Amino acid sequence: MFPTTITGSLPKPAWLAEPNRLWAPWRLAGADLDAAKRDATILAVKLQEDCGIDVVTDGEQSRQHFVHGFLEQVAGVDFDRKVEMGIRADRYKAMVPTVTGALSLKGRVHAAEAQTARATTKHKLKFTLPGPMTIADTIADAHYGDRARMAMALGSLLNQEARALAADGVDVIQIDEPAFNVYPGEVADWGIAALERAIEGLTCATAVHICYGYGIEANITWKRSLGSEWRQYEAIFPLINASRIDQVSIECRNSRVPIELLKLLDRKQVQVGVIDVATEAVETPEEVVAVIAAALKYLPKESIIAGTNCGMAPMRRDVAAAKLAALGRGAERARRQFG
């Protein structure tokens, strides 16, 4: 009951990359960087185990960014042709690479870190991939001329890598789609179709993560503009509930998403975010239990997985570790209270 997991990313060690920031530059190169990524992955897995996390991840220690870490192995994407572009409906600007030709994989994308994580732990292993809509919203297109066409092509590439990850022994493959709450009309038109293409034929468990973004200033400022209730999910939860995806990962702790919207996901397992990644305040076990208790009003206990609101990549490493420990202790207390 109430198994625990994290959304995906954890902060990187200072010897691997510059701490406390997104897009952090690597501090090593070549074979030294490869070895350091492997060591950081092992440490990330062991930290989760020590904190009582049941379904662990690689911590995304080998990726500079959750989208570009995938795109680096995609032919047809020109990283030398970067342009400034507004993403997430112009919430913030970023320098992004350009799609200049038909997209295809150069080879395996995440084999090294997935196989390292799998060899390190006997726990269930989750691996995250960026979603087709989110990737399409984070790159400039000079080839397809249509976001839906490009997203479907990306879905096919993601499916290719996802099948290989499942063969590596990954138990849960999670597609990260923070763009879903920005473009609800496009979610209905082609977003769900692209998501389902990405998971087509998988026999392992599948999940989708949707959220209001990392705990960075641009996202925090945007959230303040959304009012006292965030109801974007009201339009997309029924679409996800009717999809072939198995699990949904969403933010709940300190969120203004009305908790009663969880009832719209009655056909899914729900990774309920009980840890807030937008603050350095560490949750108490009682606060974790309180979020689980609120979710229990709308979901059966066998459908609830206790998780984090979003990735922890930009967070201080010591704070992230303390929050993981709180997640493990809080879920254990909830098992005793509601079991």
C-alpha cells in the first residue's frame, strides 16, 4: 500500500555539474564524464533505497536537461542552429536547437544509465522520457511545418527507445508532459495520440507526468497569475483517464489544483505528489500523511502511489535528500494509519 517513487530527476553532485541550476554545464569531459555519470547514477539509486523509496529512478544524472538529453541522440536536430524561442506559451524564453530534417534515432539514447541503474538495485526501476508534445514545444521546427506531425514522429522515436528500455529491465516507463496543462485543446487534438504512440506495444507499466513546472522563478511567477484554483486539469484528466496509460503523476502538495479532480482519474493509478519541489522547506511525515488522506477521499488506497510534485534537478542536494527521507517516513506512517 502507498508505494513510493520520485518524479524522476535529482540534483547532481557538485563534482559532476554546477549545482542548484537547470542546464548546468558538466565539469568533466570524455571518459571521465562517462565514469562520473555512472557513479552519480549509482549514488542516486542508493540514496533512494536508503530513504525508503520503492520504485527508484536513475535520478536523470546523465542528462543536462530532460528534453535535450534525449534530443542529443536524434538525427535531424541541429544543435549548432540554436534560436531563442518562447516555450510553454511564452512563459519563458530559451535557446533551443532546430529541426532541419526528418527525425530518426542515431542509436540507443539512455542504455548506459538504464543498465547501470538496473544492475545497482533490486527495487522496481522507473525511467523517464520527455513527451512528444513537450519536446515539440521545446525545439524550433524548420522541417515539418506542423507541430502535430512532428510530435507523432517524436512519439515513434520515443517508442523505439522505450521498447529498448523495457528490454533493459525497466519496470515503469514514464512520459513527462508538462506541456499538457498549457495546451489543453492540442492535448485533445493530437497530444493523447502522440502519447499513446510513445507507449505502443509496451508490456511494462506506463505513466505520464503532468505538472506546473520545476520550482524555478519563471514557473513560480506564472503560478501566481493562475488564481486561487488551477483547473486546467479538469479538461485533460478525462482524456488521460480514457487513454492506454497506466499511471498519472501529478502535483498535490501545496498545489492549487482542487484535490477533488482526482476523481476524474478513477481508472488509473495516481502518483500523488506529496513533496513540494518549489520550496526548500522539508515536509514532516505528518504533512505527507495529510496529502495522502486528502487523496483517499477520491481514490481507493490501492490506486495511490506517493511521490514528488516534479523533478528535483534544480534543488540543493541536502534538501532533496531530506525530502526523500520525509517521503519514505510519511508513506510508512500512512500505511500504519490507513492499512
